[in-house]
Amino acid sequence: MAAPALADRSPQPRALPLREVRTRLTQLVSLAELTDTVTVVTRDGDPRPVAAIVPAAAARTAAQARADADRIAAISAGWSRRLEELHRQSSRRHAAELRALTDALAEVWAELDRRAPAGDPALARLRAAHTDLLRG
């Protein structure tokens, strides 16, 4: 049994005379879309190509490809700027929260120093653990 025409994925373009292209246009367009097949159109009786049916991706011009690349670069730059701004905001927020936490801990240590007896071993262990945590 012969393989169906859609299974033909040869990289070589097929050449068909204009008369046959007119009768099979829908099929040839589907073939280009589904299998990336290029069909070269010739004048009836003249083997020189006059046109081609190509997949849409192959018909893109260099200018279109550059325009797409420029558009993607602009979008990417916009997202990059937005992410950088969010990072700056987050860093400022983090720094402010860290300062508030450090101030609160300083108040707690001052209160513990006032209330705990001098040389309390539990307080000494807690202060050592806190110092290790700040170094890590």
C-alpha cells in the first residue's frame, strides 16, 4: 500500500504547473501548513519557477523577524525594569524590618539585663545563642 501524500516530508520542493496548482490549491496549502512542504509553481510547459506555496514561517521576511526580535527585547526590558524596581522596594522594606527587629531586640536585652540577676547562666546561654544567630 502506498504511503499517503501527507507523509512525504522531503526537503526538496515539488514543482507543479500552474494548471495543476489551480485545481489542487487547497490541498497544497494544507500540505505546506502540515508538513512544511514547499511547492514551486511553474508556467504550463515552462520549467522555470514563477511562484511558490510555502509554509507561513518560511515566508517571514528578515524585517519581520527583526521587528519581532525588537518587540520581544522591549517587552523583556520592561519586565527587567519592573523586576529591578520590585527588588529595590523589597530590599528597602527588608532593611526597615531588620532595623525594627534589631531595635526591638536591643530593648529586650536591656530589659533582661535590668531584671535578671548578674551572672545568670541561662541569660548567658541565651545571649551566646543570639550572638551566634547574628553571625550566621
